[in-house]
Amino acid sequence: MVERRKHPSTLIDDENPEWTVEDFARAKPASEVLPKFMGSVAAAEMLRPKRGRPISANPKAHVNLRLDPDVVAAFRATGRGWQTRLNSALKDWLKDHSPA
């Protein structure tokens, strides 16, 4: 099925018209405006660049692990999140068994 694009006239937003040259001339950077509305601490936090995944309070350890192909196939067959389910299965096993 071919998806047709909407005609540009249907994409006009009357509540948010396109900016004019005068609008851009009046605009101020967020670093000047946000402290007045949110306070300087909250504004500084909001404007601080954030990169990557948030730091976890309980990060997982990265390991290389060799498993039997049938074990991997069985967990992969359950779909997305199979590694999390495998981790949960190992946690459940540890509840009843000693790792040594």
C-alpha cells in the first residue's frame, strides 16, 4: 500500500503560526528566559547537556558467557527481552542453589 503525503495546506497550525523575521528578532535564548520562570538551579539542570544512557544505581556487569545453543535458542524464541528473562531465570536458580 502506498502512503500518500498530506497536502501542505492541511498541515498548517493556526494556533502556532510560522515565525516571522520580527518573531526571530524578539526571541531570546533559553538560558536567559528559563531562570526567570524556573529558578537558576532548575534552569541550569535543564540546560545541561545529557548524553547517553542514564547512570544506573545498580549497573549490570558485562561478561562473555558461553551457553549451549539449545539454551540460547529457547530463550531467543521467547522474543525481545530474552536476555532479561535469562537473567531472571539465573536469579531464580540462585534462590534455591549455592553457586559453588
